[in-house]
Amino acid sequence: MSKRSTVVNAPARAVGEPGAAAVARPGWTVTASFPSRRMRRLRRSPAIRRLVAETRLSVDDLVAPLFVREDASDPVPVGTLPGVVQHTVRSAVEEASRLQSLGVPAVLLFGVPKHKDAVGSGAWDPDGVVQVALDSMRQRLGDSLVLMADLCLDEYTDHGHCGLLDGSGSVRNDATLDRYAQVALAQANAGADVVAPSGMMDGQVGHLRAALEEAGQHDVAILAYSAKYASALYGPFRDAANVRIAGGGDRRSYQQDPANATEALEEVRLDLAEGADMIMVKPALAYLDVLSAVRAAVDVPVAAYHVSGEYAMVKAAGERGWIDADAVMAEHLIGMKRAGADMICTYAAGDVAEMLNG
Ligand code: PBG
């Protein structure tokens, strides 16, 4: 009789099944031990490690965020996000085309408008910078690249909040929803395949779905930033998007408390019930438990947002020679895949695509 390891009571769940790597399997008894069982056998060569890898990072997983700035005549580097620029419409289209030829399936657009006002009207202006960029990308690239648009008001409001304010400076939920619907229609009319509401207003997904259906935009999908935390890791993004919250305020009255994970599942359930097509968890690394729980709970695609602060920390330490930034970036991204992400929004998308393409 063979002395090889035997596994009894193995449940039917396949190793490749979504979320399988992240859940414990009760009832497994492994009978073999050293020396018949040597884990290092399957680690001996690059080829065998490749053969047994449980998770892979692919160009197909990547979504590249792009900032498009209305008053720029040349791309403007973002000091706190090395390698990231505020694009002109023209350079954004060039970059989208480059990403498409690298095999990156999607971009996620953010606008940096020339003028801001109290209600963020630039967000739904048909000639607003994101709408112009969407239209140009669609004309240049057809359906070869998925065009996603972040849907929020904070880049467009003079107070920097994600919604309209009442007299005391609180963000008004329901009044904001109508503005979001206007933004969704403007983005859809300009050619967005996916709108990605990131404002964390209650009821936003259902409100957008209804507005899109009513306008005949049945095919525009919603990627819901369902579990979006009030994180200090968004700092460099706010430089890139020229966002300052009035009076040194924060978003804790609408974004989630980092202490809570169960609450994220309720957010996800509500967004799915309201018609979300895909779900996002954001940020990624400090919330891998949330990502893993969401992956196990839902049957729709799950995205992780590898946010600006996560990217910037790796770049900064790499510049100092303290870490190998490319290797750490790759390790972080595979960690997100292992936790259950089907796709990752990352500022490293272009570099990683080049690396993966060899
Ligand atoms: C809001 C929005 C933010 C990010 C994406 N969408 C900022 C915020 O909530 O303050 C952050 C992304 C990042 O840090 O990379 N429109």
C-alpha cells in the first residue's frame, strides 16, 4: 500500500472555485508527514511553482485610473503619485490607447475641472472634461477598451464633499441622488460602459439604475463602490484630483468606519438589491478580510481598489532604496487576487501590464 499522503473526507469543493483559497475546509485529515511529505518538492523550480500556483495576476485583471484635467495644455505630473499625471484630453486618449494595446481591458476616468461650484455642476455638463474624454476615447477605440467613469461630485464641488451641503455643512443624501442621476446620464450619453458611484450616499445605486433604465441606457453597468472606507490612504488622490475638503473636514459621516467588516456585507447586499452589476472594496490591503468575505458572499464580479496611498507608499520606499518597489507591488496585487478580487483598479496598471507582457 502506498505511503503517499491520503486525504479523507474531502469535500466536493474544487480548489479553483472562487473564494476557495480563502475559506477553511472542515473535515480534512492529512495522514502523511515528514519525510514522505515534503512541501519543498513543489517549490523546486520556477516551472513547477508556476504549475501549482493557485492564483495568477493577469493583464486581464487590471483597471487603470486616469485623471483628465480641463485646463491643462500638457500633462501635469502628480508629485505624490510618481508615474501618474493629470492628463489633457489628448494625452488621456493616447494613454488609453497605449493601455489597450498592452492588453489592459479597462480605464476608470476622474475629472479635474477648471471651475468648481457648490453643487458640482461640471460633473454633468455635457462638455465637462470627463464627458469629452469619454467621447474621444470611444471614437478612437470603439469597444476595444471598457470605459468606466467614477461617479461623484467631490472633484467638482468647491467644498470638496461628495454631495450637496445643507445650511450647517452636512451632506444631504436624497438631494444628492438627483445630481448623481444627472451625472450618470451625462456619462452614459458620452459613451461610458460602466458608471462607478463612489459617493457612499444611501440609495445611490437604485437611483442611478432607475434613471439609466428610464433613459434607455439599459446596457450601462454599475460598478458600486459598496464598501468604501473613510481612509487616510486617499491623500495622494486628492492631490491628483485637486480636492480639498472645506475646513479640514472628513468623510466619516458617509464613508465606512475602518473598524467595521460586517457592515460592509450589508452595504453590498443593499447595492446588489438596488441593481449593482459589480462590487468594489476600497482600499484593498488593509481590508483584505472584507474583500474575502465579500467574495464568498456574492456571485457578481468583485473589484479591489488599490488606492493612491497604497501605491505611493511603495513608490516612496522604492525611491529610497528601502524596498524593491516592483516586487512589493506585485506581491500586494497577488495578495488582492488571493483574497478574492476579480479585478484591481491600480495606478500601477500600465507598469504591471508591461511587466506581465515581458
Ligand atoms: C471620490 C473618490 C476618492 C477616491 C476615488 N473616488 C476620494 C475620496 O473618497 O476622498 C480615492 C482613490 C484613491 O485614493 O486612489 N470621488
